[in-house]
Amino acid sequence: MKIEAEIKKHLHSFIKSLKTEYQGNKSSAKVVEKYLKGEKITPEDDLLLRRQLFDYLKYIGIVVPFIIIPGSMIILPLLVREAKKRNIDLLPSSFSEKKEEDKKEDEKP
């Protein structure tokens, strides 16, 4: 029973992070559309685009090597954990921020 609850918790967190990532992609697409129409982009929009681009680069950095090397998906959780120990964030921002929120909720009495 405890394992099922843990799986549901992680699955819920993952789905919530995917929704957040989707919203970020949607927002950045609107900013790009605004730019292509010749409208001025605000500093907040610029920051949003930079963050989203950085997330895309993180995806590429994680996914490409693991597609090329067979069986390497087993190593991914270990790699992410070791990177966190060295203050390196390999996960896209929507997944990383969600993890921090989960930790704060777990610490509440």
C-alpha cells in the first residue's frame, strides 16, 4: 500500500510538472509570435524566452546521449542525483521548481 501511494505521489508530481512545462511552451510561443509581428518585447518576455531556451538545451543535453547509448536510461536518476549534490541543475525549470515545492510541503507539520 505504501508503494502505491508513493507511485501516485510521484506520478501526480510528474503530470503537474508536464502541465507547467506545457504552459511555459505556450507562453514562449506567444512571445515569439509577438516578436515576429514586430511588436516590442518586454524584459519579462525576454527572460521567459531565455529560460525556455535554456530548458530546451537541458532536454537536448539529457535526451541525446541517452538515446545514443543503449541502456543508459537506468543511469539518468543517478546522474541527476549526483548533479544536485554538486549544485548542477540538469532538469528543466518546471521539474526542478516542482521538486522544491514538494520538499516544502513535506516539511510542513
